[in-house]
Amino acid sequence: MNQLQALLNDSLIRTKHVENAAIIDIRERKVCASTFGFNVPPENALNLIYTFCKNLVQVRRGGLYFKEKHYKCVRADEHSIYLQNPDGGLIVVKTKTFILIATYRVGMYPSVCVEAVEKL
């Protein structure tokens, strides 16, 4: 396990605030770390990078497809997106170098999940 995977596990998964998480390297355009069993397809990683660069307004209006599920946008700004569907939610946070994506289950408090991801 690399340091980024350990960080995801220690800071997010063990707190039970999120279900799965991954880190996408923006320059490399690929996932550089993810929690066990959480596979982010390359096309989804590229879509998230594109979303922050050129498509944020569209995501606010129409939501986002991730891993063949549609998520409705609840909140979006230049650094974070918070989305939901009936099965749970998706939190996406962008820094200069990385995009951090995390999922959570129905029944979790979305604000706690968003806060945990943004702090990381």
C-alpha cells in the first residue's frame, strides 16, 4: 500500500464518513491511489478532470454520470462538487494537482462527508 492509499484509509474510510475514495493526478490524467476495491475507470477520471476545467456549469444544471449512475448536483464551486442519487452521494474536491473523489451511502449526513473530504 502506498502513502496515498494509507492516507485515504486512515483519514476517510476508518472514520466511516465515506464508503470509497480515490485520488486522480490531474497532470498524469489517471488514478494514482484508491481504497481497496474502488475502481475508477479511466474515462470517469478524464470526465472529472474535464468537469472542473470546462464543464462545471453543465454539471450544476444536469448533474454527472459516474460509474453508470446519474448524480444530481447539490452544490458546486470551482474547488468542489457535491452530488446525490437515491443510492448515496458523491463528493469531488479539486486541488492544483489532484482531484479527490469519495462516495458515501444513504443515511450518512452529507455535510459530514463533504467536510471530511474537504479537510483531507
